[in-house]
Amino acid sequence: MARLKTLATDFLKRSHPDVVTAVNNAFAQIVPLSQADSRSQADIFHFITSQFYDSQGRTAKLKGPPPTPRSTPSPRCSTRSRATPRTSRHSSSRRA
């Protein structure tokens, strides 16, 4: 499995270097690549996993934006039909 992840990382670095760079930059403030172990430097999947399971508690810096309040849709925009509820295709009465 480790070999497969390394091959996939090499493929991503060749084919999509901008994506790999974006991932590295996204975590630069958590555990910089220079401080990552050798497996994390050779395997982007291990790098991401090591970011989330950092033993030094640096993942406390990972905070997303505050949740946005959900707005209530207006009645005329409702996608829910006010028609009668769906019925089963099968009759509820069974013949003996």
C-alpha cells in the first residue's frame, strides 16, 4: 500500500503539480513540509494524514469559518409540493 501511495504521489506531482503545491501550502501553517518526516515528504496522502493527527497539537490551528445562518426559504420558492403525498405503487390490500 505504501508503494502505491508513493506512485500515486509521483503521478500527482508530475501531472498536477499545482494541486500538490496547493495542498502543501494549505497546511504550511500547521506542520510545514520542512518539519514533516520523510514519509510525509514522499507521500502526499501520508502528509495530509500526519497533518490531521499531529502529536504536538498543532492542528488546533485548523479552524474553518464560522457557520452561516440558514435562511428560511420563502413559501413561493419552496421545492416541496403541497399536493397529496406519494402513495405506494403496490396496493395495500392483498388478495387471498
